[in-house]
Amino acid sequence: MAQKPPVTRLAEHIQKPSVPKNASVIFDVLHGFIPVTDWEEKIISSAFFQRLRWIKQLSFSNYIFPGAEHTRFSHAIGVMHSMHRMLRALGLAVTDDELFDPRATSAPVMLHKSLRISALLHDIGTFPFSHSIENAYIRHGNDARRTREDGEGRSKDLKELPNNHEHLGSFIIKNTSHEGGITRILEDYGIDVAFISRLIKGDSQYLIANQLMHSDLDSDRMDYLLRDAHYTGIQYGQFDREYLLANLVTYSVGKDQLGFGVRESAIHAVEDFLISRFHWYSQVVRNPGTSKFDRMSTRVAKALLEKDLIHQFQDLLELIDQKDERFFWWNDHYFITRCQEIRYQGLIQDPKVSEQIEMLLYRRAPKTVQDPLFQHRLLDGSKAKRGEREKLIARVKERVGELESALEKHGTGTEWILAEVPEKGLQMATGMDSLTEKGSSENLYLERDPVKLVSKDGTPSLLLERENSLIRHLANLSHFVPSVYVNDSALKLLRKKGLVTG
């Protein structure tokens, strides 16, 4: 009998999709058709999740890359699908029949369902323009003007959470038991709300779940690198997703715990992934053109918070708690509209902030201060070189201080400078110093973040330890990108005083 062609034999082993015929499906530009369960559809259709449609993934990057209009909405759905594919690749996924059945509640089923939900909700607390505006809230902190009374009439501080998207997201997940709330949806389908919150933070009782949510090779990065590359048109961030997925494997760490890593034969695929992210950071996130507007938006937002002209963080918690629809308007459009209203109505008297708002609205970039100290560098972030880095940071801050003093002493009150001196930069991968300093585990294979290579017999090793690994030699490298910008009048004054050239 004639042997079947290899393609036909291979096709017999490909798992046939068993997604229910009436399941909802979303088409994604990267992943194609993504089936969603009933509860996932309800989450996606909720006002909390729909808010993400109006928040750009890359803040003001579209000012430089016009195609960068993609949103946190599509990214979150992509992360859910990436999580699903990683679980499939690792052999941890349950059947589609079980996954889509609300009555299926075995431990493996609930872990699969919960990880998909956690990936879907990981950005539910995102701020307008993402990290740019979030940084302003973090720096502003708790506003003393916001108090409320407790049950006995005493003044009580409303906010007890750090002003970041992780804690805001956790608050939404745990405190929206009303109709249409995320808590209500999860509870209606028997999903453990507290477990979802722990998964999103990466501190659940399952090592492999924490790795999938937060590590050097996680579902979040598996999506945003390719998505950002696609929409910006910048090819940094590209990697061989299919090959990498095909080489994901689990390993045992004892006590019924599993971790995951990459087959040692695919070492170059995972290194390519890490190097791509490293270059993506400098070419997209800290692109000199986009960084100007990100830094300026942070300064504007902080000024508006200080003047109480935009929602304080405590206001957001109150809006969520009281089911106030205005929380859903808190997005990119909210921030831009408030800037337009504030400028038009003359609510900001400070000429510096007023000019920054105008420049932000009409894409007028500030000038970059050219100075040898402000150059983009690759620094060794190892413990042995930490002193050199700290000295460099101190010198940069001192130089910035000189420029600020000159503007204050000789200026007219209209000159301004924006300076961002990073204390830490993005490293190629989690370094050995970081692992040993944490001291959280004697067994480094129990650590969540570093990439592991797995041999044919299932023995794990750290990518950082391998003799044939580029990452071993490059892991401690980090980007150091000081951002120092000024307006035209400030640049003119600094040139006149001989403090800057060019």
C-alpha cells in the first residue's frame, strides 16, 4: 500500500478545534480569530474594559510613528491569546470543551480559565496615555485635599493605595460587585477574585503561573513586542514567535511545582527575543522624538494635579466605588479635552505650564539639550560597576542643576527645562546580581523572572549560566537615556551664557 504523503500524516496529528459553534470570536491583526468564552465576552463588553479602547498602547508615539494608534484594548485581548497559546505549548491547557463550559471546575480547568482572565485584565487599571500620565500620579502622591468621613463623622483619608495602574486594576477587580462590574462577572461564573488579583501581580502559589504573567519571557511581552513593531513599522521587537512557542517546556522544581523554560536547542531563539526587546526599548519607548512628548505630558499632568484640575487618584477610587459613569471617560480623550478646556479658559496662570500644554496639544516639540553627559549610553548594571553608574547619575544631575540655576537666575520666568535622569535602565535580562541580592530563594530555579533552558532529560539551567549564551555576557547591560529638554527661550538664554552649544 502506498504510503501517505508526510503532510497528510502530519495533519492527522494536528488537534482539531473543538470550540463551540456559538462561541464569540474576535479577529486580531496579529493572532487572527480568537474565540472567547461567555464570561470573557462579558468582561470585554463591560464599560471597564471598553474604556481601554480609548487609551493608546504607546502614549504619544503616534506623534512620531503615525501608525501607532493601537490601544490597550487590543493588546489585552492579544495577551490573553498569547497566554492561551503558551499553555497549549506547555501541555497545561485543558480541552476547549472544558474551557468553554462554565460548569467545568476541576483544578486544571480553573487554572487555565484564571490565567486567561488574568491576562485579559492585567491592564484594566491603565491610566490615560499609559505610563506617561501614571508617572505624574505617582510623583504627585496622595492629595491632602481629598478626605471623607468615616461612620463616626471623623475625617478619613480615602486613598490607601499607591497611585499606579496595578493597584487601581486590583481595586476594580475586587470592588465592583454591582451590575456590569468586573467583580460581579467573575463571581457569577465562580472565578476566585482574590486569585485573579494575585495572578496579575505575579505572586500566586504557582511558580509557572507567575512566570507566564511576569518574567523575562511572559505572555505580555509575547504580544506587545510584535504589536508595537507592526503598528509603528519599526522592525525592532520582531522575533520568531512560532519557533519559540514550539520549544516551550516544563520542568519540575519539587513539591508538585512546575516551572517553564525553553529547550536548550532553542537558545538562540530566546536570546533573539530578549535582544529584540532591548532594542525595542531604545527605538520605540525611549525614541528621542516620542520621549519629548511623554516627558512633557508627565509635567503637565502633575501641574494639573497640583492645581486640582484633573481627577485625583482618590477621586478615581470614589468613582469606581460609587458606580459613577465618569470613570469610564477617564482616558486619552479626557486628558486631551481637559488640557484644551484649561488652556481656553485660562485656568493655568503659570506661563511655563501654559506653553507646555499648547506644545503638547499642537505637537510642538521642545528642544533637546546637547551635552556629552546626556548621551545615550549602555551601562554595566552589575554590582561591581554600580558605583560608576551612581557617579555618572550624580554628574548628570549636577549638570542639570547648573542649567536650572542659570535659568532661574537670569531668566524672565518663561524659560523652563524638563529633565529625566533614570536611576535604573532597561536591562537585557534579569541579571545574576539581581537574583542573588533578592535572596528570596536558595534555589534559583524557583525564581520567577530569569529564563531557564531545559535539557532533553528535563534538567533546568539558567540562561545566564550557559557558556554558549550571549545573554550571560550582556545581561547586565542597561540603557541609560537622560532626557533633557528646554523651550526656545531657555535654549537661547543658555546659549548666550555659554552653557550649551549647538
